[in-house]
Amino acid sequence: MAYNHKDVAANRPSRLTSGHRMCAGCGAPAVARMVLKAVKPEDHAVIACATGCMEVSTFIYPYTAWTDSFVHTAFENAGATLSGVEAAYKSMKRQGKLPEDNHTKFIAFGGDGGTYDIGLQSLSGAMERGHDMVYVCYDNGAYMNTGIQRSSATPRFADTTTSPAGSVIPGKMQSRKDLAKVMVGHHLPYVAQTLALGNFKDLYEKAEKAIYTEGACFLNVMAPCPRGWGYNTEDLMEINKLAVETCYWPLYEVVDGVYHITYKPTNKQPIENFLKPQKRFKHMFKPGNEWMIEEFQKEVDARWQELLDLEAMTNKAE
Amino acid sequence: MGIRERLSGNEAAAIAMKQINPDVVAAFPITPSTEIPQYFSTFVSNGQVDTEFVAVESEHSAMSACIGAEAAGARAMTATSANGLSLMWEMIYIASSLRLPIVLSLVNRAVSGPLNIHNDHSDAMGVRDAGWIMLFSESNQEAYDNLLMAHRIAEHKDVLLPLMVCQDGFITSHSIENIELLEDDKVKAFVGEYHPEHYLLNEKEPIAIGPLDLQAYLFEHKAQQGNAMKAAKKVIAEVSKEFEALTGRKYEFFESYKMEDAERVIVCMNSTAGTTKAVVDELREKGEKVGLIKVRMFRPFPAEEIAEALKGAKAVAVLDKSDSLNGAGGALFEDVVSAMYTNNIHVPTVNYVYGIGGRDTTTKEINSVYSDLNSVVGNDKVENPYRYLGLRG
């Protein structure tokens, strides 16, 4: 069924209720809300969360913002925790210990800290074992919950509290890990990269596919952080748009190993347009630091080209 | 009237798990408990159990998956040893705080480092304050029996705590001994079905588990865990009585071996109790008044009962198969001494750290402890109460 924004965004109740304590202008709750809207209203969901901003802001005893069942145990193990829940479902369903008409979907949320870094092993295990679940990484590009420390998702040159832009070392010196491709290397039925863009169509449709594709699926969703990135809270959607239009965060999906780029900008914008509104890149615009912007652009271009090549290559093979 | 078999401790644990038929088992291999998931996955492959076996990529994930499964409404079990338990450590605390009655078969082994694969109790002692019920087993039979009682205890509504059954790595896990098994149907009837009150997969009542729990509530929640641990004593006693009626095998908080008029007493756990019994028998034949307290229920600790049992002794030696490296004494020693002190019982007591890293402990050494105790009798203040047994000079 074609995506109907009014039906999904306005008419369908949110499974993550308001009143949670995420910051104004944070990208993550919009992601969680929209992903969960892709769960059929008649289906139950068990949501697992890695320790992080989302968990500590949505489930502070004795209040919860989640209308589905929710489990949080620790930082590095949302994949493993949800594996256990899903295994229980399979086992109990097989033994007739759950009603025939119990249809439960399993969705994990983790930030880039809990996913790219400390939780990578647990995620890899859960994906390799093929549990029928979706793991959603809301990638805000640093450990925001503990106060903006660099992660392997932090882009090169970004100023964070453990990669500060100093007089000798100008921010993070390493490039960011390409997690979606790491997941593609697991030969999953569905891997996608997305974010909250425009009317949320891309995010919603990918979430729906991931949730209703049998097996382990992975979504990497960029979710800007106003505190860590240093943009004005009202500019969230603009930052998302610039990430896509500059090809910093390409939108694509990989279905059974075949790449489809779901949005190709007609006029690819220069990376400055994405970097400029963010305080974490401020030092890159000082006179004498032009090389940093050039390097950044080169990396974006190379990764975009690689993606175009992968799309061409995997579709030719079909 | 039971099935007579010859099994290793690991086989006994695996058979117990087969008969319990849990909904989920998540485990990762580690010596010397590896055989348990090996045997168990064979039961799964051959359709002898209904279990979903999750071959996780680490012990941290094993306990995480058990937590997820148990929270989902399933019965979940696992097995591990030493560094496997160390890697689980974070999740061990979380399992008990979420009040999930997971059952773990712990085959005790020395925790690194340096690396060693043999038996001592340093793994178990590392989680002694984690809010798990801990039952120790002298033999294969006891490891099997304790596992059959485990769910009845852990899942009791007054308890709802995870439980680990300990046995000695290699010494019992890999030694084949005679064992009496219960018939499958009797185990099924005894263990019963698991019907949790609240669980994730109940779509009629969604729940949230594992909150951020701050200053306003965490203290109360921890006190509830503490109270559940206290309540577990009564439940363990009741379930053990019921088990005795079914099998004729008697289990108490601890076994008092030839304690009636005992003056010199050893307190220890697991397989060393077997060695000690041989020495007690030998010395009793010579007319010496010696006895043994073998602690089965280490958590909750039966402080009052142990103090009472030691009341008539003239000297006590507590054997710790793990060194607390605190300059004062091992964990069991400190618990026993504190139990006596708070119950106003004053018996001169010494501590022997022994058997570290699988060092053999012989009847000769146990004999030397009873003999050392002769010089402890009558002491007001014991000189050098924190000692080593079997350490090369």
C-alpha cells in the first residue's frame, strides 16, 4: 500500500508516547516513533533498548513512554537480550504456550555507542544467528548520553569531548566506520540506511520492510543530536536534508545482497553545506583549515561512488 | 524406584536439564562445563526436548539472552565456568535485580589469571554478593538433585531470584560415579510448569522491564531483593523436604557429618567434603571427636543455623577453595566467623585457603588440619588464623 503521510503520521497512534525526556530537537524519538508506526496496529511488539539517551529518557521508574512491552538490561547487549526474547517466543509458540493469534515483532534500538562499538559483538551474534528481529541503530555520531565522546561513528575532524579540536590535533583524526556495510557482510535479508526526511516516507517504508521481512534485519538511521552537533533545535529536519543532499548520509537498502539507492540528489551539494551549521565542525572553517574540508569532501565522494558502483554491480548480477 | 546409572557430573547436569526441558537454553562453551551445552544441543538436535537452543557468541550474551527469555515468560537455563562467569558478571547482577528465576549450572574453575582450567571456587566467590541463590554439590548426585530442585525454589513467588548450582570442575564434572536418576515423568511432575505473573510476551498486558532506577526507588528495590533472599531459606527447606519424600535423599542447608559430640570441626563445600568424610571416619575409628559441616546453601547464608551447629565445638577450621586476597581470610571463613560472633558463640577458628588452581587436596592434608586443630583448642586468641593448606614451601 502506498505511503499515506496523513494516515501514518497524524492518524495512527504513536507507540512511543509523549512525555519522555529526550531533548528538544533530538532526532532519535522521531525515528523510534516512525519505526514503531510501521508495526501493524494489531501486532504486539517487544522493544529492547541498549543503555543510552533513549533508554534513560523513556523509562525512568515508575514511568514508561512505551506502550508495547519493553526490555532494557545493559549497554552492549540489546542484540543478545532481544535474541533471548525472540527465542522464547519461538519456543513457547511451538509448544502451544502462547495463543495462536499472538503475533509479536521484535525491535531493538541502540545508539551508535551501543551498536557500532560496545554492542557490536552482541549485534553481530544476533544477526548471524538469524533471529527474527530488527535492530535499529539511531546514529548520532558520538556517545551523547555520557556527554559527547567520540565513537567509531563520529565523522573525521568532529570536535567531541574525547577528540577535542585542539591546537595540535584538530578533532577526531579517524574516519567513521561504515556499519551498514558491516551488516551487509552478514548476508542479512534486509539492510537499509535511512533518516527522517521530509514526510518520513523513506524511514517508514524501510522500517516496514525490515519489520515484516523474516529473519534478522538492520536499519542504520542517522539521528542528529543538537547538543553534540551544535545546531539550533528547530533545524533538525534541515540538517537531515543536508546530510542526504550532500551524500554524507546516502539513503539505500540492500535486499538479499542487492543494493538500491533510494534517493539520488539531482544536484549533489558541497559538504560545507552540511558541516557549516554544526558547531562540532566550526574549526574546519578557520583560515588555513581548508584542507580539512577538502579531505572530508574526498571521503564523501569516494563513499558515494563506491555505493553507486555497488548498486551497478549487484543489479547487473541479477 | 529411580534409575541406576553411571554418569559424570556434566552428564548429570545435562540429564537434569533434559528432564526439566526448559523453553530456552543459551550457552557458550568453556572448560570444564563445555560438555553441558554439548550434550544438551544433542538432545535438541534429536528432538528429545522442546527447548530453543541459542548458541550465543559469548557468555555475556548467554546471560543476556537468558534474561531476555526469562523476562519474555520462558524458563531459561545456562551453564558456565570461571572466566565465562566473569564475563557474565554484569548480567548476573541484572538478572537478580530483575527478579528473573534463571537457573545456571556452574562448574567451578579458577578465574584467570594467570590462565588455569582446573577447579577452585574463585568464580563462585566473585558473584557471592550478586543476589543469586547458590547451592553447592559434593557429588554428581547432588549436582543433579540440586538442579531438579532449582526451579521450584527460584520461581517461588516469595523468592523470584536466579539460582546457581555449583559443582567442582573435573573433580566431579568429569568423574563418572554411580547416580540414581528420577524417571522423566516424576521430574516433570515435581518441577511443574512455569507460569510467571507478568511477562513481555503477554500482549494483553505489555510490561516494561529494566528501568533507570534512581535515588527515589533503587534502595527499596534492593531491599526487596534482600528480603527475597531471606525468604528463600524457608522455601529451600520446604522444597528439599518434598524432594526427600520423593527420592529418600535428604538435603538441608548444610550437612552435619558426625557432629553430635564433635570437638574439632571442618567447614567446607563441594567435593572436598567427600575427602573430609573419609578422614572423619578414619579418625572416629580411633576415637577422635571430629566432625564436618558441609555447606550446601551458601546463598542465602544459614548464619544462625551454622553458628548453632558449631556451638559445641572446641576448634573450627574453615576451608576456602578461593583466596579473597584481602589479608584477612577467605569468604566462607568470614561468613562463618561473623555468623558465630553475631550469635554470641565463641569457638577458636582458623581459615585454610586450599586447592587453588586445581591443586590436589588429599586425605593426608585434611588429616593435618584436624591435627592442627588440637593446638587451636583452648586458644583465647588464635595465632595466624589465615593459613594455606597444600602450598609448597
